[in-house]
Amino acid sequence: MKHILLSALMLSGASACPAAPANTREQAVQHIADVYIQSQSLDADSLYVNLFLGQMQALHPEVPAEAWQGLRPEFAQALRKPLFEDGLIEESIRTTTRDLSDQDLTHLAMLMDDPTYVRFARTWSTSAAQQELVRNISRRAPACLEALDAVLVRHGIANPSAH
């Protein structure tokens, strides 16, 4: 999900901002990360919690099924640090923006302060928006599987499968 949002952020055009000094690049990256992290909603029904909850259930089959639902709020709180406070976002932003000029990076940092962007980012990160994205992807799963199946068939390494 974060890669989808970060990709959307990279759609900024040429900047009319003056060239930024070398240390401004790091400040711009940090600002982009800070704004992104502040916009993230990490609640009990978030995509992140759902992703890790499934993995934890598989790792701990001894935990009673009814206990998992009650743990969701605590899981959301526990995930905040490794996902948003331990440098993951900064590292990802540095990687995805390394080919942007200092001028473009500074411009992107300014765009992220735009109130419309802030409202969009907060809405996009809600569990309702995340669940809608998952539903939309799930609806397209048969077409995706068919397309991938065609690749395997074209290479002669599998027979068509029924989806």
C-alpha cells in the first residue's frame, strides 16, 4: 500500500523552486516522511493489522480464535513503531526519490503541505479505503490469475488452469 501511495506522490511535475542546497535534500526527505507518517491511520481494522494478524494466527495456532479480535487494537499500536517510527518510511522515500533532482524533491515536499493533499492522504490511509482497495483487487484476481496463467502457458511450463 505504501508503495502505491509513494508512487502517486512521485507524479509531481517540474518545479519553479530555486535549486536547493545539498543539506536541503535530506530535510526534504525527512519532511516528506514526516507528512506521510502523520497522514497514516493505523487502526484495528487497517490493512497492516490484517496482514500481520493472519501471519500471527498461522504462527500461533494455540491462541483461541476469539482472542484475536480483542487483540487488534493492541496490534495496531504495536505495529506503529516498526512500520512508521523506525526509519522504514524514510528509507523507502530515499530509495524512491533518489533520481529526483533536489529542486523536484523540494517541490514535492511543498506539495505535501497542500491542504487538499493532506485530506486525500488521510482519507486514503483509513481502514475503509484500504478495505475498498483490497475488495477491488480481489474482484480483479481472476483476470490477474488468467493473465499470469497465460504467461506460464506461453512459456510451455504449465497447462491452462481453471480459475
